[in-house]
Amino acid sequence: MYKTQAEASEFLREFMPELEKTPEDREVVLCVPFTTLGIMSQNLHGSRVQLGAQNVHWEDAGAYTGEISGPMLQEIGVRYVIVGHSERRQYFGETDATVNLRLKAAQRCGFIPILCVGETKQQRDAGETESLIASQLSKDLVDVDQKQLVVAYEPIWAIGTGDTCEAREANRVIGSIRSQLSNPNVSIQYGGSVKPDNIDEIMAQPEIDGVLVGGASLAPQSFARLANYH
């Protein structure tokens, strides 16, 4: 929940020139608050940056005050939608059942959903990482097309805490996630205190296809450094 429309426009003015040196095979997606989707769509039209939303409701319309539907996002030109982010699960009562509904709604509208899975510190300390994620995947992905999907592993204990999951450990867990998918070519990202000083090591891991970035995406130069990892 960052940036007004004016701040988002200013961000783009500084950020877009930094992508001139970004390799063409790298995809950059900005998943912005609903209020800035319109102006971002206008400014990003024709550029290499894709637009994403941070959530989507499972119905196309209805008495769901405060929610946003897929057709509303289609009209703006959204390509990606984050579903099941740990903050939605932790603070707003998101369950695996509603995550599954949102995933299917996103795909029905032609979006590529970015499904977030991951464990808390308590669950990791109890040795429940693999079983918890396996449970999330089995419930979240019922009747979901894995050819139109991105999965993000976000260890909840590493989000915004400054604690980063070691790159090799993140790679191990992501390998475990991949083994549970019917489509091994699904793009799987790591998310959790990704910063300019650890991006190169993270992206050197063979199982990690990309990153889901939080705080480090708020400053243009910081986010550009992530896109331009070595």
C-alpha cells in the first residue's frame, strides 16, 4: 500500500530509463495498488513493463464492497494478478479455498496469477515447511491451469524483517515446489527481503526463475538494480 498516482508517475520517470540496459529476455512486472492501475496502464502502454494487480475477486460482479473484479482489471489492461499473498492470508482472512476461487477467476479473465505460498517462523522451526507448502499447493491449485501460472515462494518470516532465506535453502524449497507441480516449467519466484545486495546470489540458483519484490521495489534505482542483476 504505497504511492499515490503522482508518486507512481514520478517513479516511472526515473525507473524506465534504467531498463534500457536490461536484457530482453527478462520480464518486469509492476503490481501496483488499484488506485494507480489506470495511470500506470497509460504510461506503460507499448513499453516492456507488464502491469499487475495485487488481488482479484472470484465473482465478475456482486455485493462485495471493497473488492475488485476481473472485468474491471481487464478494462485497464492488467496482465498479472497476485493471489494469496501472505499479508492477505494473515491480515484479511484469505484461506486456501478463497485463494483457489481467485486463481480460477484470474485465469478465466485471461490473467496470469502469481500464487504465493510459504511458511511462518513458527512453522519452519517446527519442521513443517514442506508439509505446509504441500498442503497449500494441493488446495490452492484444484482445477487451476498450470500452463498459465506463476508460483512465488515467500517465507513469511523473511518478509520485511531483513531476514533473508539463504539462497541455497530458497533454491531447495523451490525445487520441492516444482516437484509437486504437474507442469515443471512453471516460473517459480522467491520473495522475502530481496535486495540489491543479495539479488545476484538468489538469481544464480538453478531452481529460482525470478523474484517477487516488496520494499526494494519502491525506489527506482533499487528496483532497477534487481532487474539488472548479474
